[in-house]
Amino acid sequence: MNFISRVTTRLAYKWWVTIAVTLGMLMSLMDATIVNVTIPQMQHAFHANLHDVQWVVTIYMLTQAAVIPTAPYLTARFGGKRTYVWTLSAFLLGSLLCGFAWNLPSLIIFRFIQGIGGGILLPLVMTLQYQAFAPEERGTASSVMGLALMVAPVMGPVLGGYLVSTLGWQWAFFINVPIGIIAVAVAQKLLKHTPGQKGLHFDLAGFVTAATGSAMLVYAVSSIASGDNVISNVFLFCGSIIILCAFVVIELRKARKGQEPLLDLRIFEQRTFAFSNITLVIYSFIWFGLLFLISIYLQTLHQETAFQAGMIQGVQAIATLLLLPLAGRFSDKLGPQPIALTGLIILTGAISLMLLLTLNTPLWLIIGILFLLGCSTGLTGQIPVSAMSRIEKDAAKEVAHGSTLVTVLRAVAAPLGVAVLSSFVQGRSQYYVTKLTAQHLTGNTLLRQSTLQAMHDSFIVMITLAICALVIMYFVPRRRYVTNIMPLLVPNNEELREQPVNH
């Protein structure tokens, strides 16, 4: 018996699933942050302007939005293991080709291939892990996955900056090759084979409307976020909403007729799933918009360097890493709803404290606020767990559809938050420029102070939305387990037998 076989027998299968999918997700998340660092080098290498190079990021986002809804069908048709290995391989191939790209058009084409793998990978990670863990263990599972979610954004810019500055922009993609090979090998060796179902009908009409509507929506949102507020983008945004409404009608009609829809939207009939996902959309809208504004505040207003801003924001990741394991353990015992509520309360308080920020705020106060934000992230990571909490372990199809819908909603809410909040700050800052000019402020001080006051207005909007999320999450049906609290604090104590209690 070789070493891997000996270790495998000592570790429960659910943890091998976690290791396999975490490697894939870590690679995908790191890629996003590393590629953003390489944009200036790509401009220089390809003698292109920022608008053209931005398509390297945009095409990946559009492809992801288009292919995410196919994950449940591919999982059911070919089995979870085979689909996951194929997805990793597509992402690995796309990364390798991107590194060898000879001009900007070829790089954009290869990013399209990479986006196919990256898009399907995201819901597959959640599907495989949630199928491996019992419902009452999904809080712990989510916390372990959260470690990768926190490590990747911190490692990405640091590692990417070093590789790009020393070896060139190609290594933003080549770094995925060794990680991808290991991830594919681990998945192939350790994941159990699950047979696919033959004779499944692919919902072409659902795919076309979902892919077109999602891609149009993401493109319109990203264009607005970059300041390209032309009338065509407004029509594009409205058209995407109409097409997505048509998708909903098509899917519900297929489900009523007993046909296999691309995504089973009837899962939204579950109050737990529906309310948790509404909360998740609001939270994602706030969180990604907030991250964008924090970076602007630190570098533009507080005048920190990019490296200093990155180090300061690392406090958030440290706080999240410290809290995640405890959050998952409490979630498994008490249910995810009270943990998520606590996270939303801390988030609301931290944003409220951001109203105290000035151009010369002491660094200790900024770090304290970011630490609180990191704590809130560790707790609000249980919102997706809440969405999936009423789906039983053996309901493989429902888990696949649920995890895909969670991924789609979060993927759309994130750029929407950046677009709306950044546009809001830009508009309000123009208002304050006029107002502060009357107070005889000029030059750089005028611009910085007007942007700061506009950010304060955006924080008030975020606080209002966070309170809405709190109220919605409060009405999520709570499911908890009666247990001794001591095992949560002292893991070595023998746990009492649990009896589920539904409220």
C-alpha cells in the first residue's frame, strides 16, 4: 500500500472532497486577483489602450456568467467527478494557452476557454462539497472553504506582483499550471466516481436565454462601472432583464410539464432558500462595493501606497481566518441563521463607524474598522449555508440546482454593487465639489474632501441595505440543535447526543 492510500484510509472521504475542491477554487480565485495586477504590463506589451486590454477581464466575466447555469446538467449527465476533472482541465488548458498568447486577440480567445472552466468550476465546488457533508455539518465545511476565499485575495496581488515584475505578465497564467496539475491529480485519485444519467434532455431554450441574459447583464454593469454610461448600455441592461424574465417563464413552464429544466427555480418556493438568497444578494452588493471604495479611500484619500493599502487590508483576512473555524462549528450546532445575523449586525456597526473616516484618520482606527469587517465576513459566510440548510444530503439534484443558483446570484450582485456604488460616489462627489467650492476649497483638497463626503453618503446607503438584509435574514426559518455549549469551546470534550428542533 502506497503513502497516499495509507493516508486516504485515515481521513474521512468528505475531507478529501474538501481538499480536492479547495485546490481548484484557490486556483480560480487567485487567477482573478493576479490578472488584475498584470493589466498595465499587458498594455505595454501589446501597445494597447486600457479599454482594449480590459477585455481580458471582461471576456472572462461574460463567459463565466454564460456557462454557470449548465453546471447541474453536466453534473447529472456525466457525474460530479468527471465534470469536475474536465472543468479543471479546461481551466488549466486555458491558463497554459494564455501564457503563450502572442497578441491581444489570441489572449482574449484563450481567456474565453479559461472562463468556460472557471465558470462551471464555481458551482461545482459547492455542489461536490455539500453532497459530501451531512446538512448539520455544512457550517464547518463552509468555514474550511472560506479559508481559501480569504487566502486567495491576499496571496493573489502579492504573488502576482512579484511574478509579473520579475518574470513577466505570462506568469500570471503559468502559475496556474503546477497548481492545476496537482488539483487534477488529486481529484482523479481521490474523488469517487459517480455515474451519469443517460437520456437527459438539454434545455437549449433555457440555456440560450440564461447565457444571453446573464452575459448582457454583466457586460452592461461592467461598462457602467467603468464610466461608459452611453444610452446603448441602458438599453442593453433593460434587454438583459427582459431576457432573464423570459428564462424564468421557460423554466417554470418546463418544470410544470414534468420536463427537465436547466435550473429548477421551484426551489425558491422554500422560504429558507428564497430569503437566504435575497440576503446574499444584498450582502454581496454591499460587500464588493465596499471593498472597491475602501481601496479608493486608502490610496486616493488617505494617500497610502498600493503596497501599504494591501497590507492594511490584510487585517480583514486575518480577522476572517481567526473567526471562520469557530463560526462554522457554532453554525453546525445552533444553525446558520443566528451566526449570519450576528455577522450582519457587526457589518452594520462597522460601516457605521466608517462615517467617522476623515482625510487624516489615525491608522489604528482604520485597522480596527477593517478588523470588524473581517469578523463580519467570517460570520456572514454562513448565509449560503443557510440557503442550502433544508436540502438533504441525498438530494443530489436539488443540491446541484441550489448551489448553482447561489453562485449565479452572487456573481451578478458583486459587479452590480461595484457599478452602482461607484457611480453613486462619482455623482455625489460632483455635487460636493460645487458645494465646497463656495467654501473656498480648491485644488486637490477640494477633490479629496468632496470624494470623502460622497463616500459618507454611500456608507449611509449601505447601512440602510444592511438593515434590510438583517430584517430579511431574521425571517429565515431557524433550525437549531439542542446541545451542550461546552463542546463548541472545548473540542476534545465528548459531545452530547443532539436532537433536531425545527422552528
